[in-house]
Amino acid sequence: MKKLLLSGIALLTSVSLLAQTKWNADKSHSNINFKVTHMMISEIEGSFKDFNAVMTSTKEDFEDSKVEFTAQAASINTNNEKRDAHLKNDDFFATDKYPDITFKSVSFKKVADKKYKMVGNLTMRGVTRSITLDVTLMGTINDPYGNTRAGFKIEGKLNRKDYGISWSAAMDNGGAVVSNEVAINCAVELIKEK
């Protein structure tokens, strides 16, 4: 009886593992973007050029998927070399000490057709905080090369001070040079692992 029970557990475990599908980011068709307000009158956009993202799904509608993401902080790009160098130093990301920005999902729940709430732990500059992101499934397709692809739009906001990124300079009108709120806007295209 014990042998039969152990065999049954092993079979269920193997079926569960087989049901998992891994999706890897197609970095050439994905972007990890952010936006901040500059001097309270304009918006500056930036991105991380070196990153990796993996999703593990067990359901066709992606609910309850697991997501892991890593970006190299030193790959930050705002189309201004001087500003990028400042962002890499101790005033902001301190990339020599904290080279990675990571995210690991805790939940991925469907809230409407093609709409999800993803909650996870985001780590920047050695600080980990929970963050909630809005995710939209843009669609799935079979490409001409035999791959299955899924596209997602990911949006959210965070306060950079929560992660120890607190540099700013005050202006005469009382505003700040850089807003504390950072808007996240990503488009990620994933390829199903064969």
C-alpha cells in the first residue's frame, strides 16, 4: 500500500512538472521603460538595456504564472551620457555595489479578460519591497519560425525613496529636480520554450 501511495505521489508530481511551460523574454522585441517628472514641468524617459525575464505558466490563460526578472542596473539609458553616469553613482543606483535589479512574483491573478494584477518583490539598491503591477496580455501567436509567442504590457508606479534612492535638489519654487514617483511601462514579448 505504501509503495502504491508513493508511486501515485511520484506520478502526480511528474504530471505537474510536465504541465509547466517556460517562456523566455525575446529581448530584441521587449523594453523595460520608466518615466520621471523633471523639474515638475516635463517627463524624462529611460530604460534598462541589459535584462532577462522568465515566466513559468501552468494554465493556458496564464493565471497563477510565476515571473522572474533581472536587469543590470549599469545598463540604464536615458539618452544622455552625463545623466546616465550620475544615475549609476551613489546618488542613485550605486551600480558598483548593487549591480542587479530583481523582481520575483508572488501572485499573478486574472481580474478581467486579458487583464491581471501581478504582485511581487522588487529589489533595488539592496532594498526589497512589495509592488503591484497591472499586466495586459496583448495576445499570443505562432510566428513563421515555429515559435509560440506571448506579448504583455506591464505598468505600475513606485516611490524611489522606498528603495534608498533619495537624491534630489530643491528648486526656488519649492519643487524638486526629480520626482519621487517613478512610472513603469514595459512591453515584454516572450517565446515559449520547446
